[in-house]
Amino acid sequence: MNYDLQPPASHFVDGEYVEDTEGTPLPVIHPATGKTIATLHEATPAIIDRALDAARRAQVQWAAMTGAARGRVLRCAADIIRDRNHALSVLETWDTGKPLQETLVADAASAADALEYFGGLAGTLTGEHVQLGENWGYTVREPLGVCVGIGAWNYPSQIIAWKSAPALACGNAMVFKPSETTPLSSLRIAEILTEAGAPAGLINVVQGAGSVGHALVTDPRVDKVSLTGSVGTGRKVYAAAAEGIRNVTMELGGKSPLIVFDDADLDNAVGGAIMGNFYSTGQICSNGTRVFVQKGLKQAFLDRLAERLKGVVMGDPLDEATNFGPMVSERQREIVLSYIAKGRAEGARLITGGQAVDRDGFFIEPTVLADVTDDMTIAREEIFGPVLSVLDFETEDEVIARANDTEMGLSAGVFTRDLARAHRVIGKVKAGTCYVNSYNDAPVELPFGGSKLSGVGRENSKAAIEHYSQLKSVFVRMTDVDAPF
């Protein structure tokens, strides 16, 4: 079946596909084969200018609609995405290399969830009345204007929706730049939103690397910037946005702790570690890559983990039997392999994996390293690949201190049958998105985001509304003005 891997044009601007071949070519590489499946072009200044002008024009029209009317468009888009889930999931697999078994449930479906949720909230976004004696005041929740979203390559369909859904619900317009590594699926989401009734220009997708992102972030027509990416990229985007005092949301990297106590259910703890290290081939920012295992359970944990990893089925990601796909790019695979080599050189013990796979594409074995210490590079830096580091601990106070000994604070997880201890430990861990006896769940109803260098602001849930809108306060005097002269 032909899933139209080559889109009609590189960009979706002002309600239609547009092309400018003067832009630098962007080959789209299928990670499972290393072959080019489409060729796009970076956005030229003319494309960027057209997208921002269209967004400003459409935003005025969109903001004038009722919240309920905006919500109907978002919910209609969610329905269309669900109807086309299979085709969108196949496209996502071609684009990212993630197994179809995964994309069928975790990518376009997550985008639909976000659009449906914020579509439901759109009609509820009101201010409040404040009585002040005889006088009174009220607040009005207003949109920010034009938002720029910058996406990462691991969840392109999800990320455009996580940013666009709250932005559009609040009455904003969106110009979205996906990662140049995975540029295809965002175009389809923008097309569907327009099909669902969004005014032309309300949702735009422009392609390109860092220079295109910089042009968007620094443009005076932009009122809000939302980035999903690495800490290094976040620093640059945050600094650029600060020049114009723009609102920002930063969803950045992590080096998150997953703490397993002796009394944990072994299979659930191992399952949590698998979900927190090997789902999406380890390419998830919230992953619990520092797995602290209490000494009494360590050997049983390692044995069971090695046994469970025998269930890895590596192969063609379009085959639904495959449950472990390639890295997104050759460069990312080389980065991960270099971290594994460094970990072993610094004294970590290889339990399983650790090698590139001798086949087409960018495959790497799921890797477990034990006897990892807090000072090793693999315990300090984000790897963003299928590498699980096991660290020993003895006491609760010790593991809390060590878990917090990082500049990042995106996520954390605890496995224990003692729920009092679970809540006590989570209460002391410095992270924004936490899990008890689970890992990496991301329902749209809960806020998602980090602390410290892992980010600013929150995505999803009602909390996201605060980051895509602003309050206007109005004081109304019902009495005479008491002036001094």
C-alpha cells in the first residue's frame, strides 16, 4: 500500500502545502534501512514570513470565535485522527523507525487524546468576578497571540498536538517546526486540523534545522515559544526568546532515577525498568535511566531483567511482531555506543547487549550495565538510547540524596509495596513528573514537565492553559473617585 511518504510539498502554510526549492534539501532517512524515503526542503525566509503573517491573520479570526466553537474543531480533528490511526501510525513508523506495534497505540492516538481533551476545555476558559465592597472587578482570560512550537524527533505526532491543542483552545495560532530528522507526520496533523475547520493559517508547519528555529524564536511577530528538546538546545532557545521577553515552555532532558526497594514486586519493577529504558528504543526524555536497586534485590532483579530481555523482537518495524526498533539516526546510534564504551571503561559491568546489530539500519542491542557508580559519565549525562544503568543502594535516606544529585529533574519513579514509603520518597525527590509502581505513563489529564534544568512550565492538563493564555484584570468603581485635589 502506498502511504505517500513524499508529501505534496515541504511545508503546510496558510491552509495549503507550499514549496520553495531554494531551501536546503532535507533527506528523510528510514531508520530501519538507512535509505532515503522522501526529500523536503528547509524553510526559506519567504516561507517563514508567509507562515507568521498567516498565523497573525488567522489568530484574530480564531480568537473572535467562542470557546465552544473552537473546541468543536479540535474534537473533530481528534475524531479524524482516530479514524486514520492506522495510516498515521504507519507513517510515523517510516518517519521514526519505532515499531508499528508501538505507534498504533502511542503516537497518533496520543495526539487525538490531547486534541479531544483541550477541545473539551476550550468552552470553559473563563475569568472570575471579584467583589470589592461596593466596587468590583473581573478577570478575562485572553490568548497570547502567535505561538511557535519546536519539536523533537522521538514523538513528532504527539508533540505537535501537545503544543497545538492547548494553544488553539486558548485562541492562539501555531507555527510548528518539527525536527528535521522526523518531518513527515506533523504535516498530516496540520492538514487534519484544517480539514476539521481551523481557519487557513491557524496551524502552520515549516521545516528546517536550528537556523529556522532561531528565525522563528526571534521574530517580533511571535508571542510564545514552546520547545521539546535537549538541555543544550533549551538554553539557546530560552536565551533567544528572552530578547523579546516572550513566554516560554521548555520540556527538556532528564537523568531520572527509578528506585526499586527490596520489597517491590519483582516483575512489576522489571517491567517498569523496561518501560523506562527500552520503549521507543530508549529515546524518551523522561526515562528512568538511573535504576537504583536495593542490595537485597539486586541479583534477582538483574537475573529477571536479563530473562525478560530475551523477549525482544528486533526486525522490520512495520511488522507488528517487532517490539524493538532502531535508533532514529546513525549519528544517534554512534552517540549511544560511545556512552556504552565509556561506561565500561569507567568500570561498569556489562550484563547484556552493548553492540550495534549487524543488519541494515541503525539498530543497537538493548543494554544493561551494572555496578554503576554516581560519578560515572553514564550516570551523569543523558544518553537517549536503550542503556539501563543499575546502581546499588542500602537505605532510603541514601537513595533520596543520590537520586537528587543531578542538575536535571524531569521524572522519578519508586517501586515498593510500602505505600507510605512510596509517597514519602516521592515527596522528597526533586522531579516534576513522578510514578509509583509504574513508569512513563503520560495521560493528558496530568501535567507533564520538569524542574531544575529539565524545563520550565507544564504541558497537558489544565495546567497547560496557564502557559498559553494571560489574565487581564479589570477594576470597576461604583462609587465616587476620592482624589487628593
